[in-house]
Amino acid sequence: MNIKNDYFASPSYVKPLGRTYFHNNRLFCALSGTGAEFSFSGTSCLITIAGDSNSANPLFANSHARIAIYVNENRVIDDLINQPSKTYCVLESEVKTDAVISIVKLSESPMSTISIDRITVTGSVPQPTKEKERLIEFIGDSITCGYGIDDPVPEHSFATKTEDVTKSYAYQAAQSLNADYSIVSFSGYGIISGFTGNDSKLTDQLVPPLYTKLGYSWSQNRDFVPSDIKWDFTKRQPDAIVINLGTNDDSYTKDIVSRQEEYAAEYVNFLKLLRACNPNALLLCTLGIMGDRLFPFIQKAAAVYQSETGDANLRTMKFDVQDASDGYSSNFHPSAITHGKAANKLSDEFKKFQFFSQ
């Protein structure tokens, strides 16, 4: 007789993807790419996912969390969490099947969060998939989130339903390098200023103050406020950290040297924070996909940081600026073609200095 058994998405049964938080038997996910992965052998699998307080509100339709569920790397669910709770049948078979189930939050954290509440299987006990040899952390903004990548009309505005982090350069590079990933990214955020259109510095959209947290979301959940939860850096240290911040700062700094110098100085401070939290990680400082005007100041920041600290475990790399012939996504963000090219460049950079053959 086949019996269905319920399990929580705890570390006993799943491998967490990215920065997650297991609390009250729920695995909370905020940041892009967060989720869980497990393997089992059986005939059926159901996944129950809960939304936050805005999940059922049609006024927030453009902010509902987008999720994907994969069975043996095939996407079988692609949906918005627009109800308080949804249960998905991801596998139903008459014969026993060996399956790897991956649950991935495709959209970013400021707009919405989710929790994985229950895994119901007919078959063997779920087992966490094995950790890969390397872990890469990506720190960025909308580019890293995969902003608008499923909307090829550049004049369109943001909606979570068109955001897919698995098509971003970051996720693709990690896949190409067979590495685990952690993604800390927020659309519109920067080092000294978020994106601004009126020449005023936007200081409430900065990544450094949030780096030590589980994330950030303006959408409320009484059990989960990611910006109130400190990230535990002892869980697993990244082997490399890719920093891709400056596109939004550039809307404020422009060609004003004093502002560009301020950006460089705060970049140095951020590098020091990253090193304090991650003593052994390679730091790779990047910029350029949506403009490279601040890249010389990243190079300057890297040089100052190395001069002050003697830390040699740091590199810089400039991405190619997106080409109009490759198309754009909404709000003139990078297209899937551009992300693919950036992923290849980043992967080649890691391979060039043999980081993944040590």
C-alpha cells in the first residue's frame, strides 16, 4: 500500500538554496534564487508554498512572488504566489521514479517573500542533495535579479511575473561552473545611492547595510521580517564573491568627480565588510553591463583596499556594455542574450585564473 508522508523543508530533508531561514517548521525564502532541493524515490510529490500578507491582494499583482519547481531539471511549475497558500502536484507516476526536486524563488525580496511549508511524498524519505564543491555569492542590483528578462519590450515597467533569476548571468555562471550559489540583490540599490532621477542621493536603498541580513522586504509577514534576521556567516563560507554594484550609483554620481570619489571610498569600506564576514573568499569586483562609467573608480577602490589591507585575494573585471542589437528587457534592462554573454565572460574569468581547478 502506498502511503503519503508529510515532511518539513528542514535541513534534515532538503538542501537550502541561498540564504533561507527555517522557523516554526517553515522554510522562509526572500532573496532571488532562494529555495530548497532534495531527492527521493517514489510515485508522487506535492509541495505546499505559502505567500506573505500581500499574496492575495490584487492591488499587489505586480509584486507577487514568482516561483519555479523543477523535477530532474525540468521546470514543471512556473507560477505566482497570489493566494495565502498553494499546493502543487509536481510528480504523479504509476511506477517508482528517482527524482531531484528543486524549488526556486524567481523574483526578488523587496516585493514579496514565501515559505515552503510542506513536502508530501509517496516513497522514500526526502534527502538533501549534496553540496557542490564550490559556492559563489553574487551581490548586485536589478541586473543580478534578472529584472524584466521575460519581457522584451523596453518601454514596459517592472513586474515580478517577468523577473527570472535563473536566466540571469549570475545563476547561469554558477550552473556553468557547477557551483552552488547565493544571490544577494535588490533592484535599484547601490553602494552610496539607489537609482535616482532627480539628482538627489537615495540613501534608503543601499546594499551594504543589508548585506549582513537575510534580506529585505516591504511586504509584511508576521513570522518573517528578513531585515530583522542576521545572516549566520558560519553556515557555509562562499569560495568567491562577485560584486556587481554601481549601475544605480551612477544615476547619482554621473560625471561629478567628488561623488565618484565618495563611491570609491564607500566601496573600500564595503570590501572591508565583505572580508570581515568572509575571511577566505575571492572578491571579484565587476561592473559594466548597463554602463561602465564607474568602473575606473572600482579599480581605484580595489587598489586602495589592497594598499590598506595587503589583501591579495581580490580581482576586478569589466563586463561588456549591452549591445542594442541583442535586444533589451523591460526598462532597457539586459536581454537573455546579454545575460548569456555576461555569464560566459564571468565563467571564462574564473577559468582563466584556474579558480575552479584548484
